[in-house]
Amino acid sequence: MTNRLRAIGIGGTLIAALCCFTPILPIVLSAIGLSGVIGVVYTDAVLLPVLFIFIALTGYAHWRSKTRTSS
């Protein structure tokens, strides 16, 4: 379970970071025909909290794996 949480956290962090710091999200959304949602999704008000949530999830999974191995 912890490894799965860690994988989801790291994967989500990488994807959110790529979308925050590069123009990959508009390119992907345009390619799949969802360019109308770019104005809603491609803002820092959405992407930065998502990035922080995935970073927190990764930290939680790491903390949980450390506490399970020590007990």
C-alpha cells in the first residue's frame, strides 16, 4: 500500500510540475480536443495546490513507510 501511495505521489508530482513549469498542458489538451478547458485548468490557482497535494502525499507515504519499518 505504501509503495503504491509513493508511486502515485511521485507520478502526480512530476506531472503537476511539468504542467506548472512548462507549456505541456495546453499542448496535450489541444491534441486531445479539450482546448476549451485550458483557461480553467491552466492557472496557478489550480496547478500549484495540486502540486502541493501530491508532494504531501509523497511525504506521507515516505513517513508511513518509515514508521512501519521501525516498529
